Amino acid sequence: MDKKRLSELVHQSDAYNAYESDEVLTWCGGCGNYSIQNALKRALVLQKIPPHKTLMCFDIGCHGNGSDKIEGYTIHGLHGRVLPLAAGASMTVDPDIKVMAFAGDGGTMSEGINHLIHTVRSNYPFAFFHHDNQNYALTTGQPSATTKKGCPMNAAPQGVMTDPINTLQLVLSLEPSFVAQTLSADIDHMTDVFQKALCHQGFAFVNILQGCPTYNREATNEWYLRHVQRVEEQKDYDPTDIWAARRIVAQKEKIPLGILFLDTAQKDFLHTLPDRDPASHFPTREVIPRDITEFLSALE
Amino acid sequence: MNLQDTRLRIKIVGQSGSGLLTVGEIVSKALQRLGFFLCADREYPSLIKGGHSCYTINLSESPVRSLSDTADILVAIDKHSLVAYFDTLKKEGIFIHGYERTAGIQDILQQAEKKKIQTVFAPSRKIAFDNGGTEQMANIILTGMLWKVLGFPLKKVEDLVREKFKNKKKILDIALRCLGAGYDAVDSQLTIDVPVKKKKTLLLDGNQAVALGAIQAGMRVYSAYPMSPSSSILSYMAEMASRTGIIVKQAEDEITAAQVSLGAMTAGTRSMTATSGGGYDLMTETVSLAGMIESPFVVLIGQRPGPATGLPTWTAQADLNLALYSSHGEFPRIVMSIADPGDGFESIQHAFNLAEEYQVPVIVLSEKVVCESKMTVDSERFKKIPIRRGLVPPEKLSQLKSEDRFKITPSGISSRWIPGSSETYYFANGDEHWEKGTITEEADEVEKMYQKRMRKEETIREKLPPPEIIGKEKQADISFVGWGSSLTVLKDIIEDYRKKGISVNLLHFRCLSPLNKKFVQEFFSRNSNIHLLEGNYQGQLGQLLEREGFSFRGKLLKYNGRPFFLEDVDSYIRDHISQHG
């Protein structure tokens, strides 16, 4: 984390406070959602995005209970469906509105996994924050598609029988434009990664390794901190090399953190539309009576 | 021959892939340009090649809105279809074919003789080869033959063939030769007066009309997943996108189509999606979310028979219950039906206004026969409905409080503004919430918010236009109650019966929910011989009305995939007038 950049926050306490909610937080003590939301507020402030220029779309899960705990425009949608909901919003909002989506590993990697695939493929212009705590915490700790094999969980008392999905392998196989991984135990790192995701033009996939002190006793913050390695500390890591990224997420020695892959040449969804100018994109103001005479006269 | 008070009924039959649609479209367009009113529908199986299809055209000098199941002229492109449809040709009708190996159709030719049918034949394969074409040109040769039989000048249909093949110069030359050769090979059988006073009409199907209505209404995002019979809306939107600038997205499934549409609507533009019953099943959770976050949402269901895959290319009115009762939880919704292209153009514009003003999902029920039937529509029916968005006016955006978004109001309607348009933000929360959108589980708040949402139903009920009465208002000899496409059949029937001195009327529901009970009561108190007319087995609207205390003398229900033909209603009336009288 650029400490100098972070120190700018000290002078922006008003901007930060604008995001602070009076609502009572309802997460467990030590839940990763606290730090994720803090890092998000920091990143938004540092990117100079005020609350009324956000549209934050939440899935269902523990993270979603934060949909009214951060100030700004929010939509709290359905389980597994936040990606297409945010996709519709992202093709609609004025260029100065930042669309963000948040979902857990249950909604993303099971209920809505088809949406993930096609959202990456469509490269919609929004940032997606995947809260991966490796379980269905809000429904009291059932295994998810990212739970490690063998872990005893609610509804899997003898341990999970199947191997987890390697989320990053999957996403990287789809030719994404932005893939990053960060850790809920490291607010500064999250702040940095979130800022980069917010700046990205296209679909930014941010995998957050999230601690769940109540139901995930295997991958604790301490465990993660022992196993992670930042890609920028690796010699010659090239985040524009898709195969470097695919190799680093395939190996099992260290968990990579940071910007794993970035392709800035890829056009986002709005730039692929042949009949529209992304520079003057205002579907909200285009709801006006249209002249359809030419279409009608073709039917005479 | 004068078609002022009567209709001429043509059926063109052939295998799917035989070019039947081309014949149907060329002939329909040429007839429209001569000044006739017409209604045309295509029956076809759910496959791309093979199986037999039928293109039916009914034309007249006065408006034609529905179809007859009988043909005055039958044009057969191949043997299989000819055998399947021959019985629909009336006595003394005209049978046009190009089938050379007549030994194979001796049965048919004998039947034709018995029924005093005039057979018109020219060897279509030979003509095609002689003119440098392949067997595929049989459809164009038969077009020429049909046009000659009708007695119209060649030029009128030639123009259409030119338009059809304008980008395929080589085929065009062959097609024109084949058309001419077909025309010259037979004699005229009819002399039909061409309308003197031509009314300006448009020839289009229901899906095109809905697409145009949506464009007119300022829709800017269309997202859908292909499903018969709604798919042509997606194609049409995509084809026009270069001129409309509409964002057209073919989604990965119907869940996505609905969510993208809801996301776009909630974010502040107009969007819609369309599907059929099976696709709508997948959209229902999204409809429920729209109900909860009080976001506008517009979805069209092009009905076809179910359950499951059912009959993918045929018609039905069996998804009324689906539209009324789908989705978990309780929330107000508006359910509308469309009867024909003119209706579709207008109704979809109302659907957007209603969805935005009342912040509810609007479900528009169409039917395969509406989606795909082409009809000449008086161009005056293509009216612009003023756009009403129900948004907070710009000058008030700075005075808002977050709590205004879901404020408890007597009407149930609270202020709605586009995300980002005001510094005052809100939470559109799918969890139960209080006025700003913050989650609440407090019993008192839950009750108040629940009641606020549900109050919108009463507000909407009072504002919606009542059902429409077609024909005389009271004491009809026989009355019908229906919705959707049955309107078109009944309009034609009512006129026919008026001439016979028998009064028929119809209570037609364009808006099916919320129901205007008072108006229905009046209709039932003023008419006594009332029958239900629905394209489903259960009589779904009937059941709804019966629960409200209304009862029917009889029910005309049809669920075999075919639309109501004139004959269906005609024979039902004959049975039930005599019983009644």
C-alpha cells in the first residue's frame, strides 16, 4: 500500500464520515465484513466518489446485511443474482455513477455461477467484490463450493466429500480483463486493490479471502497471513501475462495476493455496442417519445 | 366478385423449409398494397425442415381481424401437406398445385371432383428447371399461379418479388421468370374488385407492434433469451438497434434477462423483457423482487400450450394463472392482455407508464396467435401515448429526504427518483425495510410497510380503465366474457350476427388484474345468457370471476394449440341461442 496515498485519508475525514451509517452492525465479532466495508469506504474516498454517485448492488448472505450499513444508493437483490442485476444497472447509469456488486461464495460459485461466467465474458463496466469465506455463514455454516475437502460443516458432519472449485482458475479461463485477490485481514492491501478495481474500465473481479470466525475454523486470518504472498514481491511477475496468472493460481504453495491479471485493451460492454457512443451514454435521459415514422412507413 | 361484405380465405400449405413463408408474405403484402384488409397466420411445427405448415390469409374490403378454419382456395407446395390440409378446402373451392406425379394423389383428385372443386395445375418442377431454377422455386411458381387465379395484374406481385430478392441478383432473375411462367401457365378463375377507396394500413404482427410500441415509449434496454413465440421481438429489436440506439442484450438465460431488465429499470431507464410461460417461470423471483423494492418492471409472456415444452409453436391462453399468482410473497401487480397488433402497440406504452407510476411489475399476456399473426391495421391506431414516468420533478430533487423513497402514504405510492439524480440516496432493499430502505424486522414497521405496498392495489384498481364491452351494452341474445385474442374473433362475429338480427356482445378484459368488480357486476346484471370464452382447459378467468360470485351459462374452452376460429364461435352460438330461446 502506498502509505503516502493512505495518509491523504487523514484530511478527508468528512468524506469518509459521509459513508458512515447510524445503523447497528449485525455481523459477528471478528467478521471480515467489517474490514472489507472499511476498506471500501477508504477506496471510495480516495477515488473521490461521494455516496450519491455510487450504486452498490448486494447479493444475499452476511455481506448483504451490510447493504444498509454504508451510505449511498444501494440495491439489495436476490441470492445468486447480483451480477445480472448490476449488469443492467451498469449499462444504464450516467457515466459519473460507480456501479459495484458484492456477493459471497455461496451466491457466486453455486446459485449464480452461470452469471459469473457470462459477466466475465460480457465485460460489463462494474467492479465485483467476491466475499469468499468458504461457507454459507448466514444459513449457519453449510459448505460452499469453495470449502476445503474434508472440512466437517453443518450438513456435512463427516466432512465435505468434494474438492472445492478454484475460483480464480475458473475466472482466468474466461479471458477476464481484471482479476485481483486480497485478504480481509489486511485493510491496507484491500484499500489498494479496491481502488484499482474501481478505476478499471470493464468487469473487475476481486476475490476477497474473508475470515469467518464463527464457521470457518480452518482458514483463519492467522492461517491466511502465514500462507499468502504478494505478487509484486515476486521477481518478474507480469500481470499482463494470462499464463503467469493461471500458473500462480494453480500452484498450492502460496496464495497469491494483488493484481493477478489485467488486460486494459479489452473493450468493456458499452464500448462493444456498435450503435452507441460511450462518451455520451445517458439511457436515463433517453426515455423520451421516439419518432418511429420510418419503421411504420416500412410496413405500409 | 366483390369482397365488401365477405372474406376470401386462402390456405398455402407445404413442408417447413419449402418456402411457404415467402409465398405467404409476398401474397399478403401484395394484397395489402391493393387495398385489402387481411389477417394472416402461420401454423407450423417446432422444427426447421420437414413437417407440414400452413399459411392462412383471410382478406376482405372491410377490416378482417380473425381467421376462418376453412379455405376457399388451397395452394399446395407438396404432397404431404396437401393430404393434411385438403379437408379444410370447402365445396366448390379452388385447389392449386404443381404436383406432377398425379398417380400419387388420385384419392385427392377424386375427392376434389366429388366436392366440385376446381383444380388448377401446372408442373412446377418442370417450369422451375425450364427457367434455370431448382425445385426450391416451386413456391414462386405457385405464387404466380395463385396470383393469376385471383385475377390480379402480374406487376403488383412482381414488385414484391423484386423487393424480396433485391440483394440476390442472380436468384431474382430466375425468380421473376418462374413467377411469370407460373402466372402464364394457368387461367384466371376469379375476377375480384380491387378496393377503390384505399385506407392507409400497416401490415405487421403482434411482436413487431409491441417492439415498435416499446421504442415509441422510450425503452432503452431490451434483454431477453430466445423462446417461441417471443423470439422475434429480440430479432426485431436487434435489427433496428443501429437506428434506435437501444441496448439489446441476448442474456444467458431468462433469470438474467429479467435481472438485467430490473437492474436497468431500477437504475432509471425503461427496459423490458419477453419470453413464454416456461421462461417466465424462471423470472418469477425477479418479479417478486420488483414488487418488494417497488421498482417498475415490464415483462411480456407470449403464451403457448404447456405444461413443460408443450406445443412450442402453437397458441394458448393458459398462463393467466401464472401471471396472476406467480412469485413468492404478496405484492400488487398489473396483468394486461393484448388482442392484436394495434392493441399491442398501445398497451405496451400503457404498461411502461403504469409500471413507472405505480412502481409495480406489469405482466403483459400475449399469445402465439397474436405474436405471429400478421394483420392490416389502420395506421391511425398507431397513437403516441404520452410518457408518464412518475418521477420526482427535477426542481424537487434537492428537497428530498431518504425516507421519502418508501414513505408510508395513503395511496401507497411514494416518491421515486433515479439513483444519482439527487444527493439524497436510498436503499432499494429486497429485505423488509423501513422508509429509507433500512432493514427492519419490527412487527409494527413490517405491518405498516406491508400495508403501504398492498394499498397500491386499490389505488391502481380505481385508476385502471374498466373492461370493454363490444357490441350492445345490455340484453344481448348471447354474451361472452374473454381476454386476449378472442376479442378479434368476437369483433368479426358480432358484426356478422348483427346482420342476421342476432345480438352478441363481449366483455373483454384488457386489464385482468386488479379486477374491476363493479363494472363486471353491471355487465352481469344487464345480460343473462353469458358464456365464458377462453383458450385454456380450466377457464382461468372464469374461475376468478366465479370466486367473486359470477356464474356462466356455458363455457367455450379450447386448448389444442389452435386459436379460436370463426367456426368455433359460430357453431357455439348456434347451439346456445337455440337452447336459450
